[in-house]
Amino acid sequence: MNKIEITYILICLLAITSCKNNQTVDDARIPFDFDWKFALNEQPGAEQPGFDDSGWHVLDVPHDFSIEYPFDSAYTSGAGGGYAYSGIGWYRKQFVTEKVYADKKLWILFDGVYRNSEVWINGHYLGIRPYGYSSFYYELTPYLNPVGENNLIAVKVNTSEQPNSRWYTGSGIFRHVWLIAKNKLHINQWGVFANTVEVNKSAASIDVSVEVNNDNDTDQPCTVLTRFIDSEDKEVAKSETGVDVKAGQQQKLAQNIRIDSPELWSIEAPNLYRLQVEVWSGDEVVDSYTTAFGVRTFQFDPNKGFSLNGKHVKLKGVNNHHDGGPLGAAVFNQTHKRQLSILKEMGCNALRMSHNPPSPELLAYADSLGFVVIDEIFDEWMDGKTFHGYAPHFEEWYQRDVENWIRRDRNHPSVIAWSIGNELREQYNKDSAQKIIPMLLDAAKKHDNTRPFTLACNEIVNFNSFGVLNLLDIVGYNYQEAFYKEDHEKYPNRVIYGSETVMYPYHDHKAWQMRSYQQWLDGQLEDYVAGEFLWTGFDYLGEAGIGHVGTGFEFWKTWPNWPWRGADCGVIDMCGNPKPGYWFRKSLWNDEPMVYIAVQTDKSARNRNRSSFWNWPKVEAHWNHETIGDTLAIHVYTNVPDVELKLNGKSLGSRKWDLNNEAFLFFEVPYEPGILEAVGKTEDGKTVTCVAQTAGEPAKIVLTPDRQIIKANRQDLSYVTVQLLDANNVPVPFADNLIEFEVSGAGKLLAVGNGSQKSHTPFKGREMEAYQGKCLAVIQSTSGKGEIKITAQSGSLPVTSAILTAK
């Protein structure tokens, strides 16, 4: 460890100790992301300190080595895995045993490594973790070298057995890594659990449990001081508990703390306290732990759905996979914040983690931005869906994976339910279902019995006949809208919610999942349906071709696979650009008056009752078409009662809109170049407008960074959207120009991308073709402060640039 790295760690320690942000932290956590050495393939002896890694590549984590290679139809990950590269990767990192560690215990904590990760310290084997999404840790103390000497951490990752998932997983140390240094008397990892027991306007009652470990040779008396600190850094409540912890043992203690006049955590006002727990030995603090905490209560009711702090809330949710589009699985903190901010703007208030535990940072942003979360684990149990998935490991590993999942995430106020699985094949085996569900519930409730448990069912009739759903607190229905009403009547004590729901409100009446507009409408308006989680929020890698699998409910007959390498069934594309379905949901999920135009780009959009099972009809927000006089279908998404359509200033008539009759307005208009305008009128006479204008040829490139100032920490990001405009500054929807990028100064080009799931241009290159007139460049900071310049050029178009600042 060099002097720069030692200084950085000391700065991080000071920052963590005085942490006031919304993220859970152990106050002894030391960032361990930087300057790993990496190599592919088998590396015999790489776990040994004397191994020569001088030719290895130096990189930082999070890191995904799958995303660094072109997609290829020959790869064994197949359509499910997005035709991505897989294999073996080795990571090595050295650090010095500093004096500060001399009397400490030291652990290494991995937030996520995909998959079959094996870890060594100084050549000593620490263990393996088959499941790629668990956070896990190993103690290093017994194997550390004396003070002043180097230590070596080696990690082997193996994703070569394929397919092992139904979606893109990535490969490598794809989440953060931490060293944890503690005294022998310390708080156990994830050993603090706080829960709101009761709350009203005058006071809140909070139960706090703390696990204190004593690894000394003698008994240790200590005092546990727990404090709640508000957003103005004022202590609002505290409790002190004295305890004698026996040598070599763990002591769990319970406190009940009252907060007067609490500020409640809610979707509209996600107020957060800082919960700080300190262990005092005499007059010295020997360990401390800090986490954000939200005071809130919630309830699920079979007739009234979901309520938060006594107020009814309809869950307006989306499912999301873990990848960050062009970043692959190596998603940074700002990626999470950006994605959630885009969803929040749509009116989304809920997230379902499909189908594995998310990164801790994502949940921290859900806490601070005001989302409620269904936190999920396992896409398969013992009956596997893929040849090399989790099923072979389930019996040996499920208890440890469930324990780490629950204990890590249980202090997040955003988490309102635990989901133990998704679309399990045990839906077809009564004996297996009756065996495994109680096993998982028993393993999970040891660590949290304050939240409801659920699972997601796409064969609800089978599970109903097995008689196992009464073991769950709430029941998720995947594409089972047709059964909401009859199951509500048949099982009056069951809480029903749409754990995965169709994006589009109209479907063929023959579809067994949803047969009518009324069934869709019931899910939106009836309180007994707690809410829905669309499939999906963002497009994602893997499950190649979902969203473009023909029309109607017999989607499985026309699965396209290659050259598709991902699913475009999101309401937002992989680069963060909202699609027409986004604006429909915004009209449905927001009270702010709006109107939005989307025009057919394919004749299939002319029939409103036919669509891809997982996607929106082929419409886009532009007014460009080849043949004058062709009749085009026009969608108008709105939440106002009256809309007038105009073409080149001439009225095409007004239409009344009522959700009880139709989801959106449907017009047919003969094409004529110019300006198509929708004018919506509210009940009180105010107007809102949306314009689509015919574009000419591309004339300029415009760069729009989502953040002008980023942190000089080697991990912060700015997403720079590239838009091609014509000479009149109208977006050019058909532009597919190849854009070349150059970045200089205190930043680097991390990735490029566009919204097309059929593009095979490398994400890690320096050029990207526009898709529908747009593409994206992701800029990452270095450790240096100063100006970052990004330049974009394409053929004869004027060169353009944007300036960012790293501070």
C-alpha cells in the first residue's frame, strides 16, 4: 500500500466517522475498491503471494469483465445471458498491515461477486460463494502478516458454466469491497436492527436490538449508547444499556426508544434520522455503527391494499434487473440515483428487486428518494431453470444466503416486504412447494419477523390448489390479472398485488393472463389490488428479444433471439431515455396535467387491441413519414378531460377522455409534413400542449450532461446524452450517424451506448451509432480535480464539446 492509498484510507475513515448521509455504514469500513490487478483464465498459483502478476491489468472495482467483450451468438450464455462473454477471472490486491490494525480484528466484505467466487488471504483459502448476489465477508485476522509487511487478497471468479441465469449477470467483483477493522469488543456485522413499533403525532416507539461480540480472553463490561439524530444534526432520543459480555461470546441486548413529535418517513417526504450505536468500554468508544432510519408504519389489507402511516397508497411500481445498460453489472452509485430519479419523475413509487438482492446503495437511494421496495431473493430453488443455476447449491447454501440478505437490508425504511422467490418451477410440484416454502420462511424469520413475506406466482391456479399460499402474508401475481377478481372473492383474506404486470392495457381477449380492458382497469382502480410492478422499468441485457416477440398472447412462437442481445420491454431504454410507455404511465400515475403524442412507426400499431406481450405498440414521438397521405395512428396520452388535435394549425377535432372508457385517445390522421399538436384542456380551462414536428437532415450534435460537476473520487459519473438536430433545432428521429468521442482532462470515457438492443457496437469503445437520433457517453472521474472536456464528432457535422468539472 503506497502513501497515497494510506492517506486516502485515512480520509475515508474520517469521512465515515462523521457520516451524515443516508447510507448504512459500519464506522470501521475502509474502501477497498482501488488498484486491483486482474487477469482472465486459469492462473495456476495466483492465490500465492509470490506469484508474478506484473503483466496483469490494473483496475478498480466495481468491475464486470463480461461487458468488456463484444456480444457473440456463439457464446454459451445464450439468449438468456445476452450472448455475453463468460469465463474465469482472477483479482489480486496487496495491502500493508498498518500499526492501526495491530490489535484489531480485520474482515473483508464483498457487496457482490458473480459467481462461484473463491477468496484467499496470503495463500490461505477462505471459502467459496456460489450465489453471485449475496453480500458476504471473511475474517482475515489469523492470517495477516506482521505490522509493516504486505498481505495479498486473491479472488477467483468463475462464470464459465453456462447458462447459469435467465438474464445477463455480468462476471467479476461487480459491487464495492470493504475492509472492516474492529476492536475485539465490537458490534457484530449487520448486528443492529431497528424497527418502528408504534407511532402517532406525539411519539414513536422504536425497538433496537444490538449484538455485541467479545473476542477477548476475559469478560468485558460495556455500555451500549444508542442515539437518534435528526436532519439538523440534533439528538432527539437516546438510550444507554450496560451489559457484561462473556469472553468469547456474543451478547444480544434490546432497547426501546421514544422519539417525541417524530418526522415520519413517507413517499412524499422521505425524512430520515441518523441512528448511531456506540459501544463504550470505560470512557472509550470501542466500536460504533451508523445507519439511516425512517420512522414509519405500514399495513397490507385484503380489501384496502397498502397503507403507509395510515394513509392508503397505491403501489405504482416497476421491476428492474441489476445491470446498468452500457456499464453491464458494474453499476456505480450515481447510476442507481439517476435511474431512480427518472422513475420518480414518471410517478413511480415502488420497486421490486428482480430477482435477487440489490446493491446496498440502491436501497439507500430508495430510502432517501421515497420509494417502497419488495426485496427479493432467488429465481430458482431446487428445481432449476438453467443447467448451471442456483438449484444445485440451494440445499447447502440457502440458509446463509437468506441470512445475509435479510440482515444486511432490514434497517432500510424503504423495504416493506421480503420475496422468497420468483416463478419457481415448484409451482408444478405440490410436495416440493409444501416442503421448501416453510424452509425459507423459517430461515428468513429468524432475522426479521416484522415485515410480510411473499413470492411471485405466474401459475396462480397451481399454487392455489397446493394450499401453500396461506403461508404467505401477501401474494404476488405475475401476469395473472385475469384472476384478481375471482381470487379476491374465493380467498377473502388474501392480500393481492401484481408482482409483474403487463405494460399495455389492451390485449387479445383469448389471452389467459389478461382478457379485457376491464381486468386491467380493476388492477388500477380497485383497492383490493395493492398495486402493480410493471415488467420493466428499464430495458436490460439478456432475455434477448423480449418485447419484440410478435404480437398477441402467443408471444412464445416468434421469439427472435440473435441479433437481439437484450430485452426492450422497459418504459425507459438502457441509456435512460423515456419511451412512449413511460409517458402513458406518467399520465396515469401523476396528477399534474399533461398531454403527449406518439405516432405509429409500424402498421401493427393501427390495431389498438394487438401488441407484443411485454411491450408497447410501435409508436414514437415524432412526425416523420415517407408517404404523404398515408393514414397514421396517433396515440395521445393524457390525464385531462378534453384534447384537441391540430395539424399545421388546422383543427382535426376534439375528443373527450375518461379512463373508465379508454386508457388513451386514439386518432387516425393522413400524413402531411409540418407540425402535429395536441392541446389538452383541464376542468378549470387551463391548457397543456405537446408538439411533434417534421425533421430535416441532421445538421448539428448537441451534448447534454446530466451533471456538470462530479466528485474527483474515481467513481463518480456524468451521463452525457447525445442528440442530433436539424437546422431548425428539431430532433432527427431517423438519424443513425456514427459519433466519435474524445475525453480529456480529469475524467475518462467509461462507456458508450444507445437504445437499440440489436446494436453490437462495443460499450467500451470510443464510438457509437445514434439510434432514433440519440446515443450516450458515460464519463467517469479520476482522482484529479479540474476540467473534463468531452468532444463529439460525426463526418462533416460541426464538432461539438461540453465541459464538466471534477471537484
